Amino acid sequence: MTTRTEHDLLGDKDVPADAYWGVHTARALENFPITGTAVSTYPHLVNALAAVKEAAARANAELGLLPPRIADAIATVCQEIRGGALHDQFIVDVIQGGAGTSTNMNANEVIANRALELLGHAKGDYARVHPNEHVNLSQSTNDAYPTAVNVATITAVHQLSAAMRVLERAFAAKAVEFRDVLKMGRTQLQDAVPMTLGQEFGSYAVMLGEDRQRLDEAVALLHEINLGATAIGTGLNTPPGYAAAACRHLVAITGLPLTTAADLVEATQDCGAFVHLSGVLKRIAVKLSKTCNDLRLLSSGPRAGLNEINLPPVQAGSSIMPGKINPVIPEVVNQVAFEVIGNDVAITMAAEAGQLQLNAFEPIILHSLSESITHLRAACLVLAERCVAGISANPDVTRGYVENSIGLVTALNPAIGYAAATEIAKEALATGRGVAELVLERDLVPAEKLAALLRPENLANPTATP
């Protein structure tokens, strides 16, 4: 392999001649063989890093710190990266020591070497375009990396929100389809009172809509950035007006309503917005998992379970039991939820572990948030498209449960009174006879009124009961 020699604080080191990354990235490869997951796994992060570097270059050129020719070359490279180029050169592990320095230097080196190429120079000719002196000008890892994390996370959350809307609409469509399917509602896994299957599915849609609103509220906090803070928030090594100019250019590049934090010292050390967002992601995961538990229960059987709904068969369920179909889509969503809940713990501990003017653990925060967001997004789409869209109801089964359930007597409380209803329930349980049959036998309610009380629309919507 042909190599070129680069130099850093620790001395000389050979790197592949055709690589756009350099010595700092090479050392990070040796130091952090942790997950095997490169930062390029998260294209939203790579694109965000490129956006930050372009904004910084344009601000530096505007303020007279960076020659226009170099600034334009850096900006061109950053635009190429955001277009999908060079992502394979972002190779450092997502979990790393150094508060993200390795990721920042990986970006600086790739951008510098591609800029050199555009300007007609050899890779590694850093006297002309330098990763630190030019690409990282007026920046520190401690403001460039967190700002990129914010921008990347905002982008990923928007994609998650869109996927949640797809799932919400899928449940809402089923709510309409099943609006006349009468069934028993259950509390504590015991018969409660009648409802419709449409009401049950409608509640899942409402939960998703509420969670999307909470997600939008949480991600709004990430629009406050610390670009221009440099090392600890004092803005050391930046010219007057740099923070405002860099933010203005980043807004133009990303289209996001970003603002510079009022107190950059606070913003450089505070990870509270990530903790808050992670809490909302956990909320979404918990409620999605609960919904999937319901789908598995409602479809259980088909002969020895509830069998109220049918999940679409997507694969054979067993290597030994012929004909078995398992609820594999809800199961995979459950597992994503478990992961998100675990990630929330990691994010909480990482945010708590920061000391003094910097939190050194943003790489694990980024990794955990990215996993949670991207996996939840995929889970929502898979659940919508591979499961919810194909669910069908078994109305004869659901109505049979209603007619045979002692819980039906609750709907008759207003007509026959609690004491009489209790006696009917006890006798029905002891004899196995139906509630309606016993009410008529005791002449507690005229047959016509009983028929009206037990109409599906009245059972599921008691305010409509005559």
C-alpha cells in the first residue's frame, strides 16, 4: 500500500496515500476499536459536520480571516459531502474519548485534503490548506461538534416525526374501518365494559399524535447552539462578530431556525436538552411497546387465545410447528422499545457525568440518541406497513365475547340498579347463562328497552343510550 507521512503532536505516522483522512484519524482508529460503528453510519451527523464547517469558513472569510479561495474550496467540499460524497472517509468509531475531538479532526482532515485536491495540490500538503489552521479556524471541538450533534439530531427527529405520522394514520384508518365492531373492553385483563374495536385503535392513533407534539416541543430546545464558544464558552480565538456570522450562515445552509445561546459558557457544558429529548423518546417507546403488547394479546390464538384480530402473516412462525404464525412485527418493535429505554439510561448517566466547563461524553449521547431515533423511525414504518395496514377483525368472535361476558351487566346498571345487576352477574357466572337472558327472565327490563340498551352504538357510546 502506498502511503504518505503526516505529523502530529506525537510524531510522524504513515497513512494511506489515497485516504482523505490523516494522522489524527489514524490514531483514533487505533485508540477506539469499540463498536465497529463508524460515524459514517449516521449520515445526518456527517452532513451536519459539513454544514458547520461551511458556515465557519464563510464566517471567517466574511470577517477577513480566511482567504476567499480557500474558503470557497472548503465550502465546495462541504457541499459535496452534504450531497453524499466522501462519507466513506468518516471512519472513526462513534464512541471515543476526547469529547468528539476525533470526529471533528476526521472531518477537518477529509475537508482539507479534498480542498487541496480541488485546488490542484497533493493530499497532505497542509501548508496550503490545513485541517486546524484553515478548516477548524475560529472553532474548537467543544463548539463545532456539539453544534453538529444538535443539527444532526434535529434532522433525524424530523424523520422520526414523519414516520410516526405514517403510523398514526394507519391506526386512524383502522379506527374508521372497525368503528362498528363491538367488543369487550378489558381492565387488568378482566372483562370490563363494551366498546368498539374502532375506539381501541383510535386510542393508539391519539397516543401517537400526542407524542409527536411532545417530540416537536423537545427538539425545539436543540435549535439553540454554542457555535462561537470555542473551548469553554468564552469565545477565545474568535474575532468580534464571529458567533453571530457563523450562526447566520449555518441557518442559511441548513434552513433551520438556529439561534446562538445567550450564555455560551452554560451552553458548552449543559446537556439538559439531550436528556429531555431522550425522555420523550422513552415515552414514545414505552407507549409503542404497550400498543404492540395489545396487538399480540388481541391476535393471540388463533384457537386458544383471544383471536379478536388477525395480524397479517409475514413469515412462517416455527421451524418445528407447521402452520404457526407469530406476531413478529410487534415483537421487533417491542425490542426497539427496550433498546430506547436502555439508551435513555446511558444518556442520563453521560449528561450527569460531565465536569466543570465541558461534558466529555457527548459521543455516547450522540450514539445513543441516533440509535434511538433511527430505530424508532424504522420501527414505526415497519409496524405501519407490515402489520397495522393488514390487520383484520373477527367481529363474530368479538361480539360473542360481549354477549357471553358478565361485564355486560355494567351497561344495565342505570336501568336495573347496582344491587340487581350484582345478582345477575353472580348467577350468570355460576350458571354460565347469558346476562340478557337472566334480565328478561326476571322481567327487570322490557325486551324492547333491553334490545335498545344492548345495541352496539349504545354500548360503546353510553351518552347515546335512550
